Amino acid sequence: MKGIKYQLKNIRRDKICIISFLLPVIVGLAINMLSGVSFSSLSETSFGIVKNDLSHKSVQWLQSNGSIAEFENVDELKASVLDPASEMIGVLRDENGIKTFLSGDELQINRIIGNTLPKLYAEREAVVASIIRVIPAANSNDGMKSLLIVITMVTAMFMGCTFNAMSMIGEKEDGIAFINEVLPMTRTDFIAQKVFLGFSGGVLATILTALTCIRVESGHIFLLLLIIILSAFISALAGLYIGHFANGLMGGITYIKILMILFLAPPIITYLVVPAGSTLHLLSYLLPSSATFYGLMDMLNGQVQNIEISIIALLVHCIVWLLLFFILENHRYKKSLV
Amino acid sequence: MWRGFISILKKDFKLILSSKFFLLALGSLILYSCYINFVYVKLDQDIYPVYIYDPMNTHTRVSSEVTQVDTIEDLKEKYSDGYSVGIDASSIESEIVIVTSGITSTDNFRAAYALSLLSPESSYTVENIGQNDKEMKNRREITSEFLFFELAAVGFLGLASLIFKEKQMGVIRVHGILPVNKSAFIISKLCLFLLSDLVFTCLLSIINLGLSAGWNVLPVVFIQAGILSIIMALAGLYCAIRVPDFKQFSLLYLVLAIFITTPVFLAAQTNINWNWINYHPMYHLFMGMKNSYFSTPSVGSSYYLVCALAIVLLFLLVHRALTHEMAKEG
């Protein structure tokens, strides 16, 4: 207990830890403050038109199908369509309706929209006459927003590794690691203290972040806590590995950078690109952060029937990572005896 | 003077080699290239799938894009994903069913698109006015981003770690009494980092754009990479001399990586319009880099003038800080 007190006291002075603790919380607050509108305008189809080219009615029709940017002349419009950052579709008047143009580097969806827009324009009366049933979405959370929230939450959880990794590397650099060898403290005690350090930091940061940006049903709070606790524990173990392998601060920061990229990028990509149930999706569970990511995403979307898979995957990760570390430690201990 | 400079250069090179900076750069190069070639290039978004439940075969001229389902439950399951569109043609008048995307205009378009697939296809194809296809655009875009990030953040960090090591070893103190110009101390480091950054730029561009496209953009990219590399190295040098230890410096680095580069990416990548971004100096550097990858003429001579001025100013600042530090160290 006393050891843990010293560990916490030591970490309080570490500015990297404080920043990495506060960062997700600040980002969570920022996401909360951004209104849903600013995200949704990103996924709207954008059309570019030239002033006084299309009739008032055509502009109104375009507006009901996407967002419109108006330009003074065709050259300005072309420049904006050509801009690689934009997915804008240029719309001009044609003798019997409208014609479209693209820069040719757009997403498949926008190319098809460009191909079909004149036909849609010609058939616009038929749409008004047809029966269209729009079902409200089960969850009111904006898709883009919940993705950002989950990314922030996963970052907060796995930031936990910074706390104990930095503390271990700092001790190595200051020579405290040698003193620890002769202190009346067992190796297990040391590991327990360091794991606790990363774990408590990760859990605290995640809970604070969750408070700022997540709204879940009261029945799911227990599940959310379980995911947080398991993920933070794995992250603390990851921190232990980094502390074990890194020799200097520079190396430590590099390892943390690589770990964060490895833990964050694949789940996001698999979530967006790979269909659930495929082999690749199953393989992604090899990374603990994927399980956390899918679990949180399901929870935000209000579908908790598949959440057991995530929790079981996390549990397996906890056990495997812990066992591996003990084997590693044991190996090192034996080597030091020789 | 010249011999002194060469020996400083040699010493710096050995130091960089021992700090595993090149290893880090090589690791980043492999990581980035794998990501670009295996993941980013393939990212795409397909048009909304349309499913129809038509037990009485009311619609005879349905486009091949529409998938037939056998039961109404199947249809419901398909459109429940919130992206697909369902057409229920079991009653006299067909009904289009969608789960709202949260944006009215997108919902309107989805419904109109699904309806249009029920009538004969038109032969109209959209006119392409650009030269890049989707893949090439993705490659150019992400390569310029990674390069910008690598040069802005990693060069900054690498130089600083070098300075801290030298501070620890007492090299700065020794330099105070050596008959070597202080400018040589700065320039030798700049040269090495510039050279390594240019090699990195060359490899990253050629691996990810392909030999001919990469080779074509390289001359322009080299100019932008050189400017960015020198500015960031000087900034890193200044911060590292001024800040007492590496931990505090890494805090600065985190702030740089997150609060300075993220808005730049957001503004340049998406269609967000922020007027204040024009006052963000890194934004112009990034746009210079990106435009050079797309071979679009962008900046005038004023841009280069400002960059040159910034470099001179930063150099003078570093020189002063170094003199101050040496005086302090005795």
C-alpha cells in the first residue's frame, strides 16, 4: 500500500502523464461541444454551381438533395471541383436539363451520383408522386460523432500504458531501478504496483472522458465499466512491456507512438471497411483494442447482444498478456542468476 | 574552419547513428508505406445498395444494380443497416423504405436514386476534367500528409533528442571553449537532418507514387521538404536549447503534434471552411507540400520570401540562445 502511495506521488510530478491524462478528457469535451450539424454537413453530397446559370427551381431541387456552393464563373467552379480535398460535383445547365462534371478522383458513390444526377433531375416529378417511407434511426447519435467518441474513449483507455511505462523508464534513467533491486520488495510487488499505476490512470481518465461525452442507458453502465476495466488492465500490461524493453525516454516515446498507432488504426479501418462476420473481422480480435472498439460502438448504437464476444476477447487478452509477462520475467530472472 | 566543420559533422553523424534516429525513420517509412499500399489506396465508399421485394414481378425493367430478395423480412433486414434502400413492391403501388441517415437531403437523394433504378438506365456518363484517378489521388494525398507529419514532428523530436544528449555529455560546455564557430555547430546539424529528410522524402515518394510519378514531382517536393525540414529543425533546436529537460520537451512535442498539426490536416483534408486557418503558418507549409505533390502551381514569390525570412530569423534566435546557453554553462 505504501509503495503505491509513493508511486502515485512520483507520477504526480510527471508532466507527460498529466497531459496524457487530461488530453482525452479535453477532446471529449470538445466533441461534446461540437454540434451534430457540423459533422453531418461533411457527409452531405456537395454540388457546385455557377451564379445565374441554373433556374431557381433547379437550384431548389439540388438543395433538397445536397449542399450547394455557388461560384462566380465556370473557372472558379472547375478549380474547386479539381481541388483534391473536395468531393464536389459540378452542375451546369444543359439544353434539356443539367449536366455534371467531376475531377475523376472522387469516391465511387460520388461518381455514380454524377452519372445519375441528370436522370434524377428529369424524373424529379415521379419522386414527388411516389410513396416514400422514412424510418427514424434507432439511435439519435450521429454516426460520425459516435465514431469520434469511441476513438477518444479507446485512446483514453490505452493511454494508461503511458503512466507506468514512463515511470519505469524514468526510474531506469535515474538509476532507481538498481536501488529497487536491493530494496526489500519482491518482483511481484513491483509489477503489481506498476500495473496498478497504469490501470488506475487509465480507468480514471476513461471514466472522466466517458462522463464528458457518452450517454448510455443506465442498464448498460455495468457493461461499460467492465469494458473500461478490462481494457485499462491490458493497457497497463502493455505499459509494463514497454517499460521492460525501452532503454531510454526516446525509445519509450517511440514504442508508445507505435503502440498507439497499432491499437487505434486497425480497429477503425476494420470497423469502416470490413463487414462483420468475415475472417478478417475475426482476426482483428487479435488486437485487444478492436474488441474494446466494437464493444463500445455496439453500446453507443444501442445493440448489446454481441457485446459478450468483446468482453470474452478482452478477458482472454488479459490472461494471455499477463502469462506472457510472467514467462518473460521468469526467463530474465533465471538469466540473471546464471 | 573547414576542417573543424568536417569533424563536427562527423561527430554529429555518429551521434545520430547511435541515437537510432535512422532506425526510427526506416521504421516509419515501412509503416507508412504498408499503410498506404495495403489500406489507404483501397478505401472507397460505394453507392447505396438497393433491394427490391417484388413477388408479382410488377417491375420488368429493373436495373441490374437492384438485388431481388424473396421475403419481406429479408427486405427489412437489408434496409435496417441504415445505408441500403428497400423497395417494397408487394402492394399495388411500390413503396420506397429507408432508415434515415439523419440528413434530409441525403435521404431525399437515396429515395430518388432507388426510384431511378426502376426505369431504363440512361447512357449518360459524367465528364471528367481532372488528370488523377482515385488511386493516384489517394496516393499523392496521403504521401504528402505523412511526409508533412514526419518532417514536422519527427525531425523536431530527433534534433531535440540529439541536443539533450549533448547537453548531458557536456558537449555544449566544451564547445564554448573550442575554436569553432557557433554557426558551424548549428549548420552541421541542419545539414545532416536536411540530408536525411531529403533521402526520406525521396524514398517515400518513389515507393508510394511509383517510379515515374514520384520522379516527376520530386524536384518541387524537394524544395518544400527542404524548407519544412530546415524550419522544423531550427525550431526543435531552439526549443531544445531553451527547455531544461527532455520530459518537458516531449510535452511541447505533444502539443505540437496534436494542436498544431491536427487542425491543418482537418482544414486541408475535408471541406471545412475555417477562415482563421489562413493565419496558421503550418497550414501554408502543408498546402505548399500538398500542391507540389499534385503539381498544381500555387504559391508566389512572397511565400518563399516569408520562408527565407523565417529561416534567417530562427537561425539568429538559435544562435543567440546557443551563445546564452554556453555563457550560462561557463
